[in-house]
Amino acid sequence: MNPEGGSDPLEHLLALAGLAEEARADFVQSRLMGARRDSLGNVWAGEGRLLLMAHLDTVLPPAPPERLGGRLYGPGVGDNTSGVAVLLSLPPMPGVVRAFTVGEEGLGNLRGARALVEALRPEVVVAVDGYLPMVVDRALGSVRLRVAFLGPGGHAWGDRGRPNPVLALAEGVAQAYRLPLSPEASLNVGRLEGGEAVNAIPRRAEALLEVRSTDPQELARLEAALGDLFREKAEAHRLGVELEVLGRRPAGRTATDELLEAAHRGLRAVGERPLFVPGSTDASAGVERGLPALAFGVYRGEGAHTPGEWVELESLRRGRAALLAFLQALGVG
């Protein structure tokens, strides 16, 4: 095989690591034969029934990576710079679209993947994302919320006794963590903000939080429970409250026996035993449409979403070989 831009994913990883998202998109577009780019920033090439996607965005801001021995360290070097590097290294294949998406992480709400699934109308969706030998065969759904408490504010001494949004928020967050959760559900409060000065009663305090579950009904239950909790807390403290849904991702499973068997064969071809797990990836945009979908991991590493993230460089070549064997098992490539 002789893919455009070189066949070795390590070349791409070392070039991409540390670049900002726009620069990553430019790099991919310059090396992808017949590349197209939409107004959101998605880049893709090829036509066909199978949509392969790797997301360009990272959770943390880019920083120069550091290579130590056989590892590369730095924020985003794995998730998902390694996925982008492996997908970019593949040759063009009949019936396959290779796409590089925006808006997968954080509050992106899968906007890139959702737009491409809508525009390209694939029959099968595969995200190139995650660790070897993981295969995400169940979409981990989520609801992301902003809750804000609002009050009149005031002087810490002269207006003592007035309602305090920070206190209400702190109590609400503590109670949220005591809500019962099913074994495959989670709650995370990721950010707290509020107040203006140490000697002023705050006028506003807000939190960003999310619930996740593989069960759509559990997601709906938790969303309703949080809404009730925070509204009751606002009433008890005589404060205003704002509740805003920032994003939703679907829960469910659409991976067919054909897809799962191909994943088995692809990983066995490189001596790996597949590990099937739930997860939230670009493949969820396919699950949402009822399309056969999964995510296929292509590298080894640790520390995703942290400054100390690392990847084992040689693992990308193994991941590439597994991905090619997976595609061949599906009848493409």
C-alpha cells in the first residue's frame, strides 16, 4: 500500500501532536487526496456506504509534546491525535469515506459527526478512537447541564442574612452526589463558578454537570431528578434558578453481528483479544440514526484528558494493521 502522505501513522502523529485544531484540519486537508471541508471544519474524502471518523479536537489546549524512549507525552497525543494519525495513514478505499470531525469533545455535542451523518447518509459508521484492544459497541448517552442560582447580592456584613447563591449551589451539588445511580450510570460536576469578592454576597453561582448512562430511561430519570432538586433548592433559599441543557448524546446499541465479528477478526489478526465496552464517541451519531455503529481503538496509552497523557508509539502501527484487517473482514479495503 502507498497511501498519500505516507503509510506510517507515526509520521502523522509526530507532525500533528501539539497543533491547534484549525492547524490539524489544515494538515489533514493538505494530505488527503480529494479532500472536502465544510463550514463547521469537518474534513473528509471518498464516497461510499462506510463512514470512518476520527475527531480533530482535544479536551485540553495544545502543548508541545515530549518524546521519551518509545512513548510520546502531551495533552491530546492519544485522544484523539493518534486516531487521526492512523486514519490519515490508510489508503483510499472504494466504498469508504475517511472523515476528520470537529465537536466531539466537551460541549461540542457531536456537531461534526452529526452533520456528516446527515449530509453523507452512510449505511455503517465507525469511529477510529480509543485504546487497543477496545471496541465501543454500546453508546454511552449523556445529558450536560448548566444550573445557575441568582440573588440580589449585597454587602457581606451590612446585608448579612440575604440569600446566597453559592451556598445554595454547594448544597445542591452535595445532594446531587447522593442521588441513587444504576451500575452503568455516572454523575460529574465539572465546573463551579460564583461570586465577585470575599466581602460581597454573590449575585450568581453556577455549575456545569453531566449525567451518563447506557440506558436512555436512566438518563431521563436522572435529568428529571436533578431538575427537581435544583428547583427545590432555589425555592428553599428564595433564589432564582436557571436550568439549561447544553448537550445530549444518545444511549443504545446498534452494532450488528457482522460488525462485531469483523472487529473480532481484525484484532485477532494482530494477536489481540477484543475488549467490548460502552463509550461516548463519534459513533454515537450513527447510533442516534439507528445505523450499525461502533468505535475501534488503535493505540496503547494512558492519561486521556490530562496534561500527562502518553501513547506507545509502536502501538499505532499495530492499531493500523488491526483496523485494516477489520475493514477487510467487512469486505472493504
